[in-house]
Amino acid sequence: MRALEPEVVDAIWAAVEPLLPPRSETHPLGCHRPRVPDRLCLWGILIRLVTGSSWVDVEAILEHRVSDTTLRARRDEWITAGVFDQLAGEAEAAYDRIVGLDLSDVSIDGSLHKAPYGGEDTGPNPTDRAKLGWKWSVASERAGIPIGWVVAPANRNDIVLLAPTLASIASRGLLIDIETLHLDRSYDYPVVRRQLTALGLVDHDIQRRGTKSLVKPQPIRLGMRWIVEATNTWWSNYGQLRRSTDRRTRHRHAALCLATTVLIVGRLIDYRNRWTA
């Protein structure tokens, strides 16, 4: 898993360190333990992202050099400071500057996953015997880089999530540059087409649902939607996302930001190796 490669970790730490909130290293009584290094905490957060292990297990993997409570507290501290959002934003900006985001074809789709402990934005999963689950709706540019996403309960319809997903793209200033938007047949409704047209997305390719009168079911043609399917697969490889034990939406969102950063950093390293060899 690339998230644990030393070169990737070094690059992520170089981006994270300037974003961390300042902390006082002194104590009024002068008797507290030394603060656990932030880099060690980042390493623990990455291990949890990849494996989906509990914080207690991550503590054991790190040979008890940092406690599970410290790892959770540091993650929450960074979320409050906006570190994960800024990290994903800087990674995306770096990719756009070095390689270039290709918005000629953008795909949007949702992906369902387990959330056995419930919590915010979870609901009965219609594909998993109504067990608790969560989902994300993500937009990917032509190379599979996520450019916007939202987190929702597993029973939330994709159509309902389309508007907030597009709003997430717009918040990054990328909506106006989309040339063709690709959606699967679950979005094939007149209201969706009107919604897209009103946003200026006149060129949209939505797979037709077909009719029940067909004797032989028609095969599903992915077209350019395979891009977002690849993004969903990359994200689903992370244990923390595939089976989320987080109970807060902000924790899942932070994990998506970190997974996106890992994806982009890996792409940039490959790009550098390819063109500097």
C-alpha cells in the first residue's frame, strides 16, 4: 500500500508540518511528559487508514510509543485546525500545477460501505441486508483524481447527493471548467437533466434506464464512467473506509482527504520518476 511507503510518508509529512497549529512545549508546573512527535502520530493515522485497525491495535503496532487516546486527540486537533482539508487542497493544487487536472470528462457516482458501529450519517444499507452503512458520492476527473465528494448514510439516494457533490466541486472553483459530465442510469430523470442544465452543464452523458418491454436485458455500458469506478476502488482499498468504525462524519471526511492526498502524492512521484529518469 503506497500510503506506507517511506517516500510517500516523507512527502505527506513535508506538506502536513507547516499546517499544524502552534503548540506550547512548556507546562506551568514543569512536570508533564514530553509531547509525542507529530510525525509519529501521522504514521499512526496512516496505519489506521490503510488497515482499518482500532486505535488500540495501532498503539500496539507502534510498540506503545504513543497511546490510542493521544492518536485520537491529535487527529481531532488537526481536524479542528483544518489540516486535512488544507492537505487535500494543496495536493490537488500541486497536481493541477505539475500535471494538470483534465476536466474534459468528469464522472460522479456513489459507493456503499459498512459502518457496524453506526453514528452520524449512517443508515440501513440496501445492498447489505439493511445493516448499518455509509456512502460517499464522489466526482472524478479524467485521470481518476477526486475533485469533490460528500458523505451520507447508506440509504441516501444518489440523486439527492448530486447537488451537494456538485457544490463541493464548485467550492474548489472547478465546476465551470467541466466539459462533459458522465452519470449512470440511476440519474436518468428529467429533473436531473434540468438541474444540470441550470448549472451550465449542458453537455451531460447519462446512461438510459431502458424499458421493461425488452426481452433481453441490455448490457451495462460504462463509457467514461469507469473513471469514477476506479476511484471508488482505490478508496475502497483502505480498511478505514471500507469498514468504517468512526462515528463522526468529520472523521470519515478527514480519512477521505488523507486517502486522496496519498493517491495524488503517489501519482506525482510516479510522474517525477517517469520524466526525470
